[in-house]
Amino acid sequence: MVNDPIALSLEKRKLWRRAATRWTDLLTSRELTTSEMEWVLARKEYCLRKVQRTEQGSDASGLRGKDTFILSGYKAKLIN
């Protein structure tokens, strides 16, 4: 296992793309054994799978909360 506090912090905050990028950066920035490289690649793939699941679960607009409310009010003005 490779312990990288930055990548793990990004994962903890669910910043999956940034974490995957950080894991990729580690492949070239450090001297890693073959088993460590395999572990880092597996962790990167894990993060990328999380991105895909998150995108599938989101609504079509990608907006939530206040932004959706503002846009719905804007649409109502256009229709009326």
C-alpha cells in the first residue's frame, strides 16, 4: 500500500477525479515497486469507477438546490 495523505484526503472528500489524477502523478514522481505500482493503479481505477457511479446517479441538469430553484423561476418568467 502506498500512503499518500493528499490522495486519501481527496477521496475522503469524494473528489474522485482529483484523487485519480493524484494517484497517476504518484506513478511517475516516486520510486515504486511493482506491487506498489499495481496498488496505485488499482486505487486510481477505484476512483474512476466512483466517478462513473456518481454521474449515473445525478439528475440530467447536474444542478441541485438553490441553482435549480433560480433556474426554475427563470423558466417560469420565460413561459409567462
